[in-house]
Amino acid sequence: MSMAEYFFGVGTPYQAPINILFAIAKVSDPDDPYVPMCMSGWQHGAIVDIETGDPIYEFPKGFAAVWISLTERKVYEVDVDFSNPMIDSVTKMFQKGLKNRRGEVVPYSHFKASLYPGGVVRFHLLANDKIVSLDYSFPGKFTSEYDDAYLNSFGPNSSIRTIDDYCGIYYKSNPKGKNNIISQAEYVNKIGLPETIWDRYYTRYNYKIRFSFENPQSYLYFWSPKFSNSERFSCQSGVNDDVVIKRPATICSMNLWWQNSQYRYTSYFYFNEEEMLSLFEKAFTDYPDQQGELLVHVGKYNNTFELSLCLNGEVYQIKQTEIRAFRDLLSDLDGDSELIYKNYEENHKNEFKGL
């Protein structure tokens, strides 16, 4: 089906670098498949990165790829044909677009295949003000079919004889640093896969986010949450409220702006992964279809916060969130912001590490 131009990309979680041997989107001309964009180098594009490249003008019929998981030292392949309901659903989303924070209707610009440890492929739609996780996933499979052809490309005198040899290069060349391959492999193989962390990340819950302000002069201006399945949106209150994602996954961070007649307040919330995943699982286990409410309460003087999840008459306090907040005079929004609240030292420590 013909569509306005968009871009097809491939991404991975930051903790799971790969090397792509082959990737195509299946289009109407099987002799001329579309090759998705991948950032150069072994750390291919993150799921949320918006890259440029050659555009595509139709929604693909399927996706095929072969890649080396450097953290698992395995080669995976996937070859899937998209169902008609999936094609119809995503095509409608592309055609409808979304309203951005300025009230303009804009298209989604990217369709992204996300390659996960264990060979799982998921898909996302990206725009500047919104990322949507599509509820379709496909299992890849471990393969050795491509090993010899790839290893032979290094030449007969190469010391690289196995895929394990090849992956070992990265362990030797990048031994240090925050996101070094050794720590990434340890995370994937000791935490990510054994704890099925990405299945937990992609679990949706029936809840909405609500804000309350003790000071009657304060009101919501803008908010932009990010969720564990890489979804996010940017909502200007009263302008594009319909951009809000229904039944989101676990919230992992949020920017919140509110204001009164004198000040605009800007705050940043970093939720604790262990606390939030466990809290949502506990709260919704017995009431999966009942709607909950994540309440963000701002105190009278705009410098205290209370967070809780409310479901079926129970209130679950959220206690480990790191927060900082600033204020600016409405008459001088380009001036220096005043820090009015911060409950942690130096840089924030909370993060959903598997994103």
C-alpha cells in the first residue's frame, strides 16, 4: 500500500550491542528489497534514535535479518511475514499521524525493528513527540548456517575461526567504560535473560497518570513520560491531550512542567526500576483489568512531592523516585533557573538499565 515517505530502521537496547549481517524489509518488489538503516559500527542504533537514510513509501510485508549478538556470542536469524491485521493497523496509524505539542498534525517518521537478546524482534513507530510500541513480537532462532560464509570473509590467514573468536575482539578492544561489552554481557546473561527483563518491560497495565496541585493557583502545563517498553509522548496540556498512551507499560521517567501566575516550574522524575516493576506486578496481579491511577501530588509551595499507585482501594506509596525541580519567572524564562528541590546527590542513579 502506497504511503507518505518514512524511514525503516533497526535498533537494539543499549545493553545488547549487535553486528548485523543481513537485514531487509520485504516490499512489493521481491527483487529489490529495502535495506533498513543501521548506525555504523557495532553499537547499532538505539530503539529511540531517529536516523536518516533512504525513505520508503509502502508498508513492508515482512522483515528478515541475521545478526550476531555480541553479548551472547550467538548468531540469530528471523524471517517473518506480517499478518494483514498488523499491516492494516500500522498503516492506519501512519495515515492518521498524531497531534504534536504545537497542535499540528504530523506523521510518524520511522518504523523500527528492535532486536533483543534471545533473538526476539519487536517493532516501534517513532515521531518527534511520540514513540509507540507495537504489540507484535516475533521469535528468531539461533543459527550456525551463516557462520562459515561470514568468517571466511576475513581471509584464510585470519585468526578468527569461530563466532566466539569474532565476538572476543570486542571484549579485548573495549574492556573499560560505563557501557563496556563485559558489563553488558554480564547484564544480558545474568539479569536480562534469566529474569526475562524485557518481557517485564513490555507488560502493559491498565492505569492512567493524574496530577494534583495543593496550591490552587498552580496548574499543569506540559508533561512527557517515558515507559519501560520505550514508549513516550510529549503532551502540552489542552493542546494535544489525545497523544496520551492508553494502557502503558511501567513508567520509568518523566518531565513535568506546571505554572502559576508568577512562575513556571520544571521537574524531572527518575523512577527506581526494582521498585516500580515489583510494585506494578504486585498491584495488578489480582486486578489486571481494573483501572489504576498513578498520582503525582505537588505540595502547596511547589517544592514537595508525593507519588502513589492507587488500585482497588489500595494505595501503594512510591518512595524511591529521584526528583529535581526548578522554577523560572514567567517574565524571564530565558534567565537562570532556580533549583528548588533535589532529593539525591550529584547525578541521578535510578535508571531502567535494560532500555
